[in-house]
Amino acid sequence: MSMTKSLSGWGRWPVRDCQTIPLRVDAGFGDGPGFGARTAIARGNGRSYGDPALNPDMTVEATAARRMLSFDIETGELVLEAGVMLADVLSVFVPRGWFPPVTPGTKLVTIGGMIGADVHGKNHHGAGSFADHVNWFDLLCADGRVRRCSPQENADLFHATCGGMGLTGHILAASIRLQRVGSAWIRQTTVPVPDLDGAMEVFETNLDTTYSVAWIDCLAGGADRGRSLVYLGEHAEPDALEGTSRSDPFHLPPRRRKRMPMDAPGWALNRLSLRAFNHVYYRAGCRAAGPGIVDYDSYFYPLDSIDNWNRLYGARGFAQYQCALPLSTARDALLEQLDAISGAGLGSFLAVLKRLGPGAAARPLSFPIEGYTLALDFPVSSRALTLLDRLDEITIAAGGRLYLAKDSRMTQSTAEAGYGAALTRFRTLRAETGASAIFQSLQSRRLAL
């Protein structure tokens, strides 16, 4: 049964009224996908930031299909429906010694959404993106047929769907691989660095470290430009733990949840408050420098402990900006972007830098390319949108691209410049399979995907 809901991405901008129906894994959509003359897009838990999962004609809610179907304890193969939340996978399998080989910065996402965005994590330099650990998925296509897609079977559909933002069809179920881990804890080493060059040196000299990520002070200038806290991580074995954690390495104490009960006032996030926050945060990181042990929730999903943290940016919402920059041009482009951000006085206190490994050329809309990725949040305003246009220019001039899962405002020309001939391949496949006539989102219309 369909109903109208007011929906947005996690950035709370834009907001649209959409007709919604639940996803049915039995593919009981009638003749074809069953939408008649209407177009449709699948929506997971709404954690893409802008409008990739919005379609006023019909938005299909994948969280209605969330059963785990089978698990092979010998190989780590988990078969599950597309609407299963990563949080549920973690709660069931971490106590049994299993962990996803790739995870994004939130666990409040669906497996189908992780495939559709081909998410990457703090270990892309070594493990690749999520699609590298997907065995197969079942895809409801434009002709109403369900096709099993894998790197060996219907390979073109498989690669186009991984990163294709739901525009090739609806993922119904998938087979993914989990990895064994020795505990629910992470050996974290905090490395404060005084500038961007220092951060990049830490990344480059620790490519054999499993996980690495940096918080970067995007308002610091002069000699402090790009000062950062780099967090290196490895899964901890029991003998690295102390006390009861050593004897029960998969038990975690209850995590105290916080909540953002209301929208922050517009004046709360300004240059002075952001500069003060960044100064305090960096100094606290300096005091905590060196090795330590943290639970996996704190290392991978720190913001998930704050309900509705997107309210921090006020009622108008925010835009997240994430670019990938090639290794050869990343340093100069990052410095130019930091100068632009500082000059605009619109710093982001959630600024994250990661090292990316080689991308997957077979996946036309998969985001990662070998180099660096910078992610930033800005409250929506005319000044912020002007700044983001300038960051686009720097990214494209450096040979980079923007992340579709974080996008809410890029232009068609920016998408074409970033993805090049791969975008043409994607459009061709959509046309040939009939997907372009049915599977559409506000983003796909804006970017002519």
C-alpha cells in the first residue's frame, strides 16, 4: 500500500513529498516492476546525504525487506535481504567473531544501500570498497525479471549497480563476505601532525596499516594549515586487552547514547565557534597521542552515538562535500581547497581525510580513485553554495570527482567532468536495459544519469 511521506537525505536538504511503497523481495510487483507509468527509486535508511534516494513518483522503502537468510561459518558468506541494516549484522556477528571487511562511517545503513553507493571505509588503501566483498546480488530489472548478478554472471549489470545509486534496478538480496576478527576492540594510535604535509606523510608511511583516517582542521592557516589528528587502527587480539576484556573479548560495555533534541540555532555555527572547537579538539588529540585501545563502535561509528546529530546544522539542513583527488595532484588541490574554506570563513568541524587505493575501473560510477578523499559538512546558505562551487572547480581541475552518495547540488557538467567516459557507459547500459525509463531519482534527473 502506498502513502505520501515528506522525505530528505541525511543532510535534510532538499525535502520532497514522495509516494512510498515497501520493497517486496518476492518481486510481487505485477506486470514488470509494477509501477505503471510512474518512475521509482529504492531508498534504504535515508543516510545518503542529498537526493539520490528521492523520487516523488515512487520511492521504494527497502527497509521492509530485512531478513538474514543464511550464514556459512566456514567461509563467512552471509546471504541477506537488501534492507538488512549493517547495525544488525554487527550486533549478530561481532559477538561470534566476524566483522565486515569494509564499513562506512555509519552502521545505520542498509546492505543494499552499501552496494548501491559502493561504500568505502578507512581501509580502502588495502581492502578496496564494499563491492570487492560482494559475491552476488539479485536485481529486479526494468523488464520485471530478477537477475542474479556477480562478477561472473551478468557482470555488466553487477559493476554498474555497484555505485550506481539504485539506477539499474532494485537489489532484493545479496551474498557478502565477512572476515574473522579476534575481538570487538581496535588498537588505535593517535598521531597529531602540524600540517597537511605531516598528515600525508603518516598516511604514506602506514599503507600497511589496516585502517587510517584523519580529522583535519580546515580553518587553521599559516604554518598550521592542514594540521590534523591521524588515527591508525588494527583489530585487537585478546592478548592485547586487559581485565575482563581479555577473557571476554567480544563483550562491550553499554554505550551511552546522546541525542540532539532540537535544531541548533543558526548563529551557533560560525567562524569563531568552529575555530574554538577545532583548537580544543586538536589539543585534546595531542594529549591523547600514542597507542590505546578503543571499542569498534568508537573507532568506526563515533557519530552514531548521537541521535539526530544532523540537527547540529540547523533547520535549513546541510550539504556534505566529498571529493576524491588523484595522488599526483592531491596535495596542491587540498591546500587550495583549505585556503578557499578558510578564506570563506565557513569551516567544517567534521572534516575527514582518508587515503584511497586504486579504484575499480569496471564500475562506472564507483567513487574511489587512488589518492585522497576529503569530506566536509556545511550548513546550507548562499555563501556555502558559492564555496562549494569553488571546491568543485578545484576538484575537477585536479582530475578528481565528487561522491554521488554525498551529493545534493553538483551540476551535470561537474559529474561529466569527474566520471568522464565511464558516465557515458553507464547511461548506455541504462538505456539498453530500459532502466532509464523506470529507475530515476531527483539526483539522476539533475545530473542526467
